[in-house]
Amino acid sequence: MHVVLRFLLKPSNHILLLVLLSIAFSLHSCDNGESSQKTSKENLTSHEKMLALLAKIREEVNSPNNIYASEARLAYYDDAKQSALNFETQMQLAMKKAMTLLEFGDEEKAVAFMENILNTSLKYPNARKGALDALGLAYLRLGERTNCINNHNADACIMPIQGDGIYPIQDPTRKAINTFQRLLRDDDPNNMDAIWLLNVAYMSIGEYPDRVPKEWLIPGLNEQGVVKVKPFTEIATDLGLAVKNRSGGVIVDDFDNDGYLDIINSAWGMDDPLHFFKNNGDGTFTDRSEESGLAPFTGGLNMVQADYNNDGWVDFLVLRGAWQGVSGFGKQPNSLFRNNGDGTFTDVTFDTGILSLMPTQTATWNDFNRDGWLDLFIGNETAPVGEKYPCELYINNQDGTFTNVAPGTNLSIQEFVKAVVSADYDKDGWPDIFISTLNGPKILLHNKGVSGPGVAFENVSANAGFAKDTSHTFPTGFFDYDNDGWLDLFLCKYDFDKDLSYYMAEEALKPQAERSGKMMIYRNNQDGTFKDVSKKVGFDKSVFGMAVNFGDIDNDGYLDLYCSTGNPSYKSIIPNKLYKNMNGKKFADVTVSARVGNIQKGHAVSFADLNNNGDLDIFVDYGGAYRGDYYHSALYLNPGQSDNNWISIQLEGTKSNRSAIGAKITLKVSDNAGKRTIYREMNSGASFGCSPLRAQIGIGKAQIIEEITVQWPSGINTIKLNNIQPNQMIRIKEGVEGFMEIPLKNIVFKKLDGSIPMCAPLKGALNE
């Protein structure tokens, strides 16, 4: 066991664990919460059973065998050092404890430990190099803690760091600079990680690029690029929404049916509670986590929403256990929360029949058998070693329960699944499934159009053009990037064996090097096949996306995208990315000018018009995997990029599922460029983070929408509306002629003290 721990707890091997997944722990057992106390639990509700099960798992994961359980690992090192037999072993244990202190969030103790290690190791060159490297990182993180976290503001940790983001307390960061320079000068002059982190450190104290030694300068980190957009303003702290989370999910949607968009977010730790923020419609939000019944529930790397029971209220699913299956700690339950329609939620996982104990962070809702009720596909993570965790497809029984029909079929896929999405890529009326995996295969499942519980899918990956690319991939999403009416596919590669700081420096200093972690777009050829056009559209840079979502930030009718980046390593300090769609031809990196390039770990992303002014804002959940790597979630307020027009469409299915997931919307407009058609398929976006289940569509300079066509998922009804005024929200109900205007007022956001932050102007107002 100690050999395994030495490998897993060595900082340089954390990434290898996640990517190569080559170490298996002794798997611990975790039953469904009923076996040991069956009699006493028979009378518990589903809600109570889940709380009991989560409490049990919370105790089990607090183990030194769990690389993310910092507190338990610290105790292990305290015990282990007593039995150390020689100097080398003592030094190794001391370094591991110092790194664990950093991961635990006690940077000051970590620095003290590492300073002592450095002084002890000065006579040992190999040990000295590692000690300098770790000490520089610890000082850098202490600077982040002191400034970006403890003294958080709207500019904090946004790259290029400027304005109020410049650290007022600079001593820890200056010590990091001195330590990295000492490492580069005396021990390791080509250390790419140190070079990248050195430049970031200088930037954080306002001395980039002028004071960076020329031999280690990475030029251009503060350049805006050719294409520019107006800067967004980060206002989550002003509104009381800046939850300090670890890796987690977010849903922005209207959970109380008042027309205003609320926010639910999660974090993956089993001691991290769910948060629910109600939009009051007056510029403020209220934290209703306790009143809603959600606060006692913990964990959740991702969430996906849908009205699973067709009662008109948005429900949601919490996904747990991802990344932890190989170590035996991934046997965690998902939670299905029913919206009670009174501001509260009930966990109905046990009652609905979807309880399983498998590691996952990804699922997709769709009506796969077209019976008018939403089904659920869950992608689970099976590592190359250890226990198998097959994917699941739960068919809705139309009575509040589900049946898993995947066993014994080709849907029971056993791969390391990181993302699943569903949509009708071939326009035959039946939703299909795409699966992105960390071990290589990219799986396209074509829905063969079978009604009832006996759904059938065909694996068409090879014929569709995905067989040749065996790169590891993470986030994915269907979106029609070029507005030709056919859904294309986004992917982001997640191949690496070094810290991401290395790749950022290498890309800047060695342009000839092969790029890792690039984004990809597969264009739909309209014949069942796809073509990789990534290079053609300008995706040739390292990104290392963990999440992506799509939204039209300037209402030109083309979907832009925000990509959250990172991995668990503390050295992986790289900016999250915003790309503007250039008329369906190319994508331009506008991160710097938009002021949205936070360098903290990025996770779930949602595009949503939270203040009803017609411009999509961006909500991002930030924070790393370790207890000490939490960070504030962010709401980037769109200032209004143009005077383009738009329409917001809310659909209500009757014969189709109530959420109208899978409905196809077509708009026909005319402007100075002539006639054009804009397409959308109703869903919550991509695979990590959820936008509202309403379609907000930009129409450019068009003054009127000549035609709106809705093809409902039922396949029975199609509706056409003519000559619709833009810049409003409308509701269209299946089977009902015409539409209903939804009168919502523009919102002027207010700080917690009642004052007004810098906000987007009120333009294109909805009816008051």
C-alpha cells in the first residue's frame, strides 16, 4: 500500500493518475444505504435515504487512499514519518506532506515546510531542484490566496491581470519570483513550468512585461488580438452569487416559473453543499439553499435539468463520483430532484428507480422513443483497470419511474466516458447520442427509430468519420456553428502528461511544437458523416477544455463559445477562453478584450440573459479538485456588443415532452446582407453546465422575423408564425395557434448594499 501511496501522492504523478488511470486501489464496498440497516430504513422517504447514503459515503471517502482527501492524508504522513528509516525517505515524506498542506489550503504551513526542506536539501542537487520548484509554487499560491481569494474583486485572477487585479499584498508573490528565478538560474534553466509561472507572477504584481528577465519573457500575454469585443464585467460578488466552490456544476433556469432566471450550483466534494439562488426580478438574488431543502445535499461535479414528469416545473439531476472510480471512491449515487412547485425540491432517486453507484459527471435528457416523456442517458467512467461501470439508459415509464434498458444491449458501453450529448444530427426526427471518452473512442449512436421501451441504437462511429482520431477528449456538444441547418459537433482534446503550464510556455516559445489540448469541430456533411475542420476554423492553440457552452454574445445569429480550462495540478494556471464566431467561417479568440480569461480552474458554463436586456451573460463555476483550490464562481455581465436584434422563445410541449427538448426552431430574416435562415435545436447546451431551456436567438440587423417554424419532437405538429416583432420573449405552445407575449421588465442589478454596480445598458427592453 505504501508503494501505491508514494506513487499517487507524488505531485508529478497526479496528472498521470487522471489521464492514464494506471493505478488501481483496493476497492472498498459501498451498498445502497439499505443493506446493513434494512429494517430501520424501510420507513424512510427517498429524500431521507439519500441523505443517509451521502453521509455514509462522506465518511468512506475521507481516507488516505483518496488522493483528494487532504486531511486524512496529512494524518497518514504524520504517522508514516515516525517509521522512516533513512534521510531520503524522510525527505520524500516531508515533501509529500508539504504538498498535501498546499492542497489542504494551509499555504503558510506549506511554505514553512518547504523552506525547511530546501535548507535541508541544499547539498543534494536533485532534491534541491524539486524543493525550489515546490516552494515557488507554494509562494505563488499563497499570493493567490491573500489577494485573489481573501481580497476578491471583479478583476481578480483575470488574465491579463490589470487594474484592481494587481496584487496589493505582494510579498508572497515576490518570493515566488525569486524562487523561480533561482531554480531557472542555478538548477533548471529550461523548466517550462517555472517560466510560465514566473511570467504570471510578474503580471500579478503589475511588472509584466517590463521587469521580466529577457531570457524568460513570454511576450504577448497581454495582447488583445485582431478581433475585439467590449469587456464584460464580473459581478457575482456584487450580487452575492460568488460561491467559493471546488469543481462543480451550474444550471441557470427559471425554477419557480416567474419568468426570471434562477441559479443552482454544486461542487464535487462530499462536504460541499448545493446552492440555490432565487432571482427576485428586482436586481437582487436571495440564497434559498436552506429553504429549498437543497443545502443538506452534498457533492455533484455536474448537473442537468429537465421537466422529467411533465408537470410544468423544471427538475434536475446531480451527477457524482467522476474521476474517482479507479481508486474505489467513485461508487457515489446520482440524485434526481423533483421540483415541488413551491420553492422546494425533493430527492426522488430511490422512488424513481434510477439509483446506481457508479462514477460519472455526464448525462443527457431526451425523448429517445418519442412518447412525449423525457428519458435519461448516463455516461459512466470505466478505467482500464478495476471495476466496470457501464453506461445507462433510463426509459421514462410515464408514472414517475424509469427502467434501465441498457443492460444486454450496445448501449451498455464500458469506456472512460467524460461527456455525452444528444440531438438529431441526421434530421430523421429521432434524437441520437454522442459520447466523448478519456481513453480514446468517440462513439456516435444512431437512433433507429423504435418506439416504446425497446429503443434501439446503432454504433455508426466508423462510418461517420470518428474512428481515426483516438485522442483523449473531454467536453463535447452539438451546435450548428455555420447555420446550414445541420448540427455540427464540438470536442476538446485532453491529451497531456505534463502540467498545463508547460504546454502554455512551450506554445509561446516553441511555435513548431505539436499542440496539445486543442479544440475540434467536426462539420456535418449532411449525409451521416462528419469532417474535422478544426484547423480551417482557427482552432490551432492549446486550450485543455474541461467544459464548453454556446451562446450568441452579439446577436449576429452565430453561436460563440466559452471554454473552461484546467486540470487538478496547482501548476495548471491557464486562462479560460471565449471565442467569437465569425459568420460561421472562423472563430476568433476574444478572451483578452472580453475580460473573461480567469486563470483559476474552470468548470461548468452557462449562457443566459439574466437581466432581460437581450444580451447573453456568462456564468462560470470555478475551483479545483482539492480542498485548498476552491474559488469564487463568476457572472460575466455582457455590456451589449451591438445594436443587433433578437428573440427569446419559450416552448411548451403537449404531445411532446413539456420541456420541448429536441424541438427544432427555424427563423427566416432579411437584413442588409440579404435573406438568411437561422437554426436552433432546443436543449441546455453542451456537456458540462446548463443554459436555460429557452432559445435566445440573435437576428442581426433584421427589423422583423419573417417566419418562425417549430418542429416539435412528437413529429406530429409543426407551427409557422409570420412577421414577428423582435426584442421580446414569446411562448409557443404545441397544438395552439399563435403565441403569447411574456412581459418581463429589464433588471438593473443591485449590490448587496443596495448600490448599483457597473451594468450593461438597458437596450432592446422587454415589455414592462
